[in-house]
Amino acid sequence: MQFITRSPEETEQLGERLGKRLRGGEVIAFLGGLGAGKTAFTRGLARGLDIPMRVTSPTYTIVNEYTGGRLPLFHFDMYRLESEDDLFDIGWEDYLLRGGVCAVEWSENVRAAIQDAITVRIDRLSDEERKITIEGGEEYADSGI
């Protein structure tokens, strides 16, 4: 599925639409460069999961945990990880077992460990406009998310 968003708010709204449909246990693998809109999409996911907390980039913490909603959201930044081994060192398997949603920025750094993920590729078309391609999670495709 492909979508064009024309503002960060529209990117968040798309994330929210996906978040409302998630049931727990999903991994969302983001692909996209710096400033593409991965965190904006994740803010929308959190809203769709009814999480009341403010979502920020986990760049310096590796993972931010958001609870208090319909499902917990674990927001990872894998930019500084060098391999899948590093992923398991931070307790990846424990997060998967908690039944929430794992949103993974810079997922290409750990791709082998998250092969069954829903992939969200965000390409910058201009300062505001994004092309967002969502693959996997075919159960969401019928609704156009």
C-alpha cells in the first residue's frame, strides 16, 4: 500500500490509522533517512493505541517505552547498533514477549532479526511531502489501513 502525506500531521494520522488496527505482538520496521518522518508516524501509532504519553525519538536511549494505552508501545532506534547480536543484548526477546507493539527505526541494521515485520518505508518527496509504503500485515490492507 502506498500513501502520500503532505504534512507531519498527515503522517501522524496515517500512523494513527494503523495503530487503531494493531492487536499486539506486531513489529513495525521503519526504513527512511534522517528527518523522513519515522518518529511522526510513531506518534500517530501511539495515538492509535490510546497512549497518553508524549512520543519522542529514542536516539539516545535506544528504546522508549510507552504504556497506559490499549497496548504498550516500544519505540526502538537501532541507528547505533552494529548487528543483530546487539539487539538481543538489549533484551529484544523480552520486549516481544510483553505483547505490545515494537516500532523499530533504522531497522535495516537488524533486518535478519525482524523478518516478519510490517515494513513502513518513508521517502521524502519535498520538505513536507512523503511517500509512505507499507508492506506486510496483509490483514490491514483490506481497509486501506
